[in-house]
Amino acid sequence: MIRLHRPTCPRPDRLTAGDYKHADNKAALIDASSGKCMYCEAYVRDTSFGDVEHIQPKGRYPELEFEWNNLGFVCQRCNNAKGTKYEDRMPYINPYSEDPNDSVVASGAYIFQRGGSERGELTIIDIELNRTELLERRQELLNRIQKAIDKCFRTNEPLRSSLLSQLKEEAEAKKEFSFVVGARLALETF
Ligand SMILES: [Zn+2]
């Protein structure tokens, strides 16, 4: 999970009209997370269209159903895992309004709570941020990153610099699972 910046709502009139998933508004949310789920950072549109998520569930907070600040873009797996769970006294990490880095940390393919963060722990458990499918996909990516790291160290200039900049691109915010890749690359001194 990485910090996201909430875009301006392109069509507030549609929200007022009672439509929380108008195509233009959904597109703005998709763009804000580079097409990734706000929680698990998987590219959503590889396998589905993705959901407009109510951070505070609309069933229990009907007054927030059409509130722009309560909407996000998620994959169906995270949406299903979260369901209608949400507690005001311990809200899930909200990457649109805070830096997830304060509450969670990546180690290998796993996400852990940072510094004993209870909100981080609850987010990981309830949204299933270490579910098998995610662990497998992150591990595959990390294996590929490892090969690229090895190649950087075993290659001489000027090829080394080119390989290194390619490698660093893998940790950019637009890339899938960039949180995990960034944590791996931070362990190296290039
Ligand atoms: Zn997800």
C-alpha cells in the first residue's frame, strides 16, 4: 500500500445526482492509483474492471454513499474481504489521506504492521493483504527483481547504469506492488 493523492472530482454533479460510480469519476480514481487497487497495489484491470469502494461502508454510513472523500478504487478481492467491516474507533489505513508507510512495512513478499500499529495489523488481517494469491504474485516479482539486482552487480559500466535505472523504475508508484519492490531495493547499496 502506498500513499495516493485524491484527485479533484471531475463530475461532482453525478454524485449529487445519486451516482457514485460515474465513468469520469471512476476514471479519475483509477488514474490516481495508476490502475492499481488502493489496498493491495495489484493492477486491477488485468482481470476485472475493479470496484468503486466506499471506505466507510455505504450500508452503515448512508450519508457517505455519495461523498467523494469516501470513495476509492479497489480490486474485487480486497472489496470482498473488507465487506461491510469497518470500525470508527480503528479505521483501516486510508492511502488517500495518510502515508501507509507510517503503519505498515514490507518484508519479502509479506506486509507487516510497523511499530506495533494496531490499525496496520487490522488492515492487513481484514483486507487479507497477505492472501496466498498476493504472496505468490509478489514472490514471482521479487524473484525477477533479484535476477535484475544480480545482473546490475555483475555487469560493468556503461550497461550497469542502464540496468540500474530500469531496476529503479520497478519501484515507481505506478508499478504493481511498488511498496514491496521499494522495500527490497532499499536493502541494497547501488
Ligand atoms: Zn486489492
